[in-house]
Amino acid sequence: MATRTQVVQKPHSKPHRTYDYLYDPVHTLSSSRDHAKLSFKAQSSFDRLRKMPDHMNMFSELRHYPRQSYQLNSANPVPSHVPRAWQGYANQYRDALVRYKTFNYAPNVKIPPKSHPSCDVTGTDRYKFFRRPILPYLEQLNITGLMLEPSKISETEEETDPTAAAKTRSVHVQTDYRDSETQTDPYSPEYVIQPGTEPELLTLATLSYSNGLPAGLAEVELIERARVKRQWEATLPHLNDLELLGKRRRMMEEQERKEWAFREKEITKLQDEQLELIKKLLQQRETDHAALNDKMMEQLWSKKQMEKEKQLLRIRNEHIRALRKLTRHREVVDGSLKRRDIIEDYNNYDSEVYAPSMTVGVYLDYGSEQFHVKSSYTNSYYGLLQLEASLPQYVLNPRYTHDTVLCMMGGVCRIKLPKTKIVGSKARQLQHRGQQLDQVYQELKARRNEDTTPKPLRLLEKVEKPIPRPPTPSVDVPNEDEEEQELMVILLQQVLRGRVTQTKMYEGKNRRIELIRELQTTHALQGPQIAAKRKEEQEMESKQRQQQHDEHKASVVSSLAGNTPYTLLGKQLDYLSKELVRLQEERRLHAFMLLAERERRMREAEESGLRQVEERIRRTEDELFKQVVSVHNETVDSYLEDVILSAVKCTADKQARQEIRERATNINKVVHELEKTQTSLEKHETVAELVHTFLLPEVKKQTLRDKVKHQQRKHLLAAHHAIHKDIQKQ
């Protein structure tokens, strides 16, 4: 079955109509400035321009004799009863009151309520309260079948089964939020611990989402270390057992050494990671700098290349212009001016009249793109095949004989077309003349080939001397003392400018010296500082090894001395004193940490205050600049609007006066002719008809207006009375 495809073009729709800002109640503008812009655009739109043909030059193609002119339509498309002012001043005033009451905490300020237009449900606004019908099978309709013939519509209806159409459809919705933004923290339910039990799962209560959860390799290692520590605590002897008190102390010392060793490994690991991160950052910075330098060099090279091409083009144009001037000067060597011979120009088909040069500014092929043939046969390969199939066979495969090819004029081959049939005496005469000319040409060519010996010159030509060239201009050599003095002044200026820049840099450095020191202490260390840090670590490790050796020696001596109650008591007191010293050191370090944290916060607060002051000053300066620019723009817009409105009003007034005068003259002519031909009875009838047509309807309109005004007066008085009562009650 043959199918037919129909292309439906999408109609061109405007984003908004010209006078939507006046008629459309849903059309919203942000300010009066936008309203003024739209009104100016509506007044200066192309829809109000009319083409006025010029009957004298109706078929002219010349620019200085146009066939038509454009005239502004004086009739205003907007009726006079439609308000043209911006209707958003009330809402703007209400928004200003709301902002004032919100930010200044003024409860005494009264905000006027929003006024909504009355809606007539059973009248003119009835169409707004109807529900749109749901058409579930609208998407399954065959749109191409609507354009087919009635005989083919039945065939398509038999093929399509309406029961096979889906009763539901999927609709995709795109939001402004990502899935990660809607993700919340996992829910942690409440729990109750059974008395006498300590679940191991409660050790993970300190972890939370994005702070240890979901658990990684580091969290798993910490959990395993906590399990090992709980197992070790379970194997410790009790404090009440005095016999195993030494074993408990040794186990605790060993565990403490293991913890210190683990902490040292973590510190070294963290330092190595920081060093690797610093190296990566430095490498990244170097690569970024190199890429930036390459990009800048490439941009500079391309810019220089463009400048070079422009310079070469300018030099070539100047060279061509100079050559043209020289040829013109050589044509008139004696300096005599030659007037233009119009007859000679029109007789010579090589002159500027028939073939003007492009240097004068005339382009013969201007607008030639409108004659370009755009065909589907020449734009695609299948179109060319179809075009080739439609051509006859004798066009694609022409036949030539050996007699049709003649090689003439130095090896250039020409193809002689097939001879056509000669009809008439004139044609035979032309053929005979052509044969005679060919014979004469062959004889002249044979003679030229025979006589190739050079002949002496019969006449001598006088060679004129060229015009002497003007002298080459020269430039005065400057004085060496003045040039040295100028170079010294330039050097002094450069030194002063460099010194000013250096002082500005020192002032900025002194102003931010605290931040620089903080960055130096918290960020990457330099080479000598890293070496000093390594040396301190080695000294600390040697001291720790010496301290461990001394403690081991003291433990051996004490074990040899015996386990008397006094020695045990001394060891216990020594242990307690050491724990007291360790606690005091820990508290002192904690106090130092709090002081450092407090100082850091104070510095951050000072910096944030300075930053806020600078941002506030920048915002005020930006706002001042924006307001100044907006004032300038509004001034220019209002000035242009006044000029255009005055021009439109003046032209409309002139056209209206001219039309009124023409109509008045026409009416006067008609009235005078009627007065000459009418009788007194006809004149009375005319007057009565005028009174009945113009005067009586106007009286009726006036009485009707007075009656409506009188009826509305009652409602206005009642409304005023009710409003005054409410005001007095308040």
C-alpha cells in the first residue's frame, strides 16, 4: 500500500503582542521603566508604517528615484478610554510598606489589603469556570489520515484498532533539585539497654553520617583496635590483688609504649601524606602555570599573526594604489588635462560606462544570490542520480568523429560541432565568405613560416628621457646631550615608578603579616625547616630510648632489692606522683590549646569584620554606580520619548488639519450645489433630518448619562457613609 507524507510547518508565533502591556491582565511588568520601554517600542513599531506608492516613479529601479515611501500612520490603534499609565504603583507602595514593617519591626504600620477585581460567574466571566475535557485517545489519532481522500480514510480506519491504544501514558518531570540535595541523614531509632549488659554495637554511637559512617578502612581499623583493647582490659589483674600489682603495672607500661608507637606511626603517616599533597599541589601549580603561559603565548602569536596579515594587506593595497597613481601620471606626462568624451565612452564597450571597476565602488554582481537556483536534485547524490536518469541518452553520450577535432593555434585543440543544414541564400553567402577567409588565413600563415629572417629597422623611434625624481627628504640629527638627558629622565621616571610599586607591596605585606605568618606555620614547610624538624624528631627518639633504658635498669634494681611492703608503697607513691605530673602537663597543654584556639577565633573575627566592612563599602559603591547609570538611562529614554511623542503629535495634528480642510471644502461644495437646486420645502426637510439625526440622539445620550450618574450617586453616598462609620469606630 502506498503511503503519503505531509510536512506540517510550525506557524511562526510572537512571544508577545504589541499592546499586551495595556490589554492583557496577566501581563506583569517589574517597573515603570519597562512600561515606558514597551510603550516606546509599540509607538515605534513597523506595524504603524504604511507604504505610500509614488505614481510618478512606480516602475523605477533607481535609488535616487524610489518607487514608494514610508509614512507613519496617524491613527492611534488604542482607544482613548484605555488607560496608558502603569498600573503597578499601588502594588509597589504596598510592597514597600511590607518591607518597612518587616525589617523595622513597626507594628503600627497598616498594610492596605489586596484588591481583587470582581468576577461575574454567571455573566461575562462564565467561560473561566469550565473544565477542560480529557481526550485519552488524542495522541493515537492518525494526523496524516485527516488529509487523505474520503475513499482512503476508510482503509486507514480498518487498519488502526482503537482498542489497542494505551489508556495510560508516562510523563517526564524535570526539577531544579538534584537527588543528593534531597538526601537526609539515616534515621537512628531509640534503644533500651538491658541491665547488666554492654552491647558492643554501642561503641559506634559516637559515629554519625558523613562523620565515620559509612565506615571505611580507617574506621574498621579503629574498631578492631578498640576490640583488642577491651580484650586486654579484661585480662588485666584486679587492683585489689596486691600480688599481681607488678604484673598489672608492667602490662600497662607495655600497652602505653605500644600506644605511643602507634601514635608516632600515625603522625609520620599524616606528615608523609601532607608532604605528598604539597608535592602534588606544587606540581599542579607548575603545570597550570605552564599551560597558562602556553595559552598566553599562543594568543599573543595569533594576535601578532593577525596584525602581520593586516599590515601586509594594507601594504599591498597601498602598493596597488601607488601603481595606479603612477600609471595615471604617466598617461599625462606633459600635465595637460583631457576632458571626458561621452560619445567615445558609449562607443567603446570596454569603458567604465559598460564595465565599471570595483575600485569606484560599483559591484556588478550585487544581489546575484537571488538568482541562485536551489534544487533538491543538485543538493544530494540521489537527486543527481534521479536527474541523470531523466536526461535522454544523446545528452549523456555525445558522438564525435575524427573530422570534428582540429588542433590549431599552437597545439590548442578545438572541437568542431556537427554541421547544421544550411537554408537560404544568405546562409550560403556567409558560408562561402567563411571559406574564403579560412583560405586567406592559411596562405598568410604559410608565408609567415617561410619568411623568418630578421629585417633592418626602417624608422628610428625617439626615446624620451624620464622625468627626474625629486630629492630624497632627510631628517635632522638630534643633539647627543639632549638625547642623553632625555634617557636619564626616562630612567629616573622608571626608578620612581618601581619604588612606588615596591612601597605599595611592603605596605600590603605589613598589613597582612599575621595572615602570612599563620599560613607559614600551617602550610608547607621549606627545606631548612624540614631538616630542623627531622633533627628534633631524632633527638626526641634518642631521649625516649635513653628514658626507656633507665626505666628498665631501675626496674631491675628494684626487683633485686626485694618485694618489701615499703618498696611497694614507694613504687605506688612514685606511680601516683608521675600520674599527677602527667595530668598537670595534660591540663597545661589543654589550656595552651584553648588559648591558641581563642586567639585564632579572635583573629578570624577581626578578619571577618574587616572583610564585611570592605564588602559593605563595595556594595554601596556598586549601588551608587548602578543608580547613576540608571538615572542617565532614564534621562535618555525620557528625552527620546518626549522628542518622538512631540514629533508624532505634530505630524498627526498637521495631517488631521489638512484632512479636515479638504473635507470641509468638499462639504461646502456639495452644500452650495444643493442650495442652488433645492426649494424651501426641501431645505426645511434637510434641517429637520439633521436635527433628528444629530441633535435628538445627543440629548438622549445626555439624559441617559445623567440618569446613570444619579443612580450611581446613591451607591457612592452609601459606600462613603459606611466607610466613615468604620473610621469613626476605629
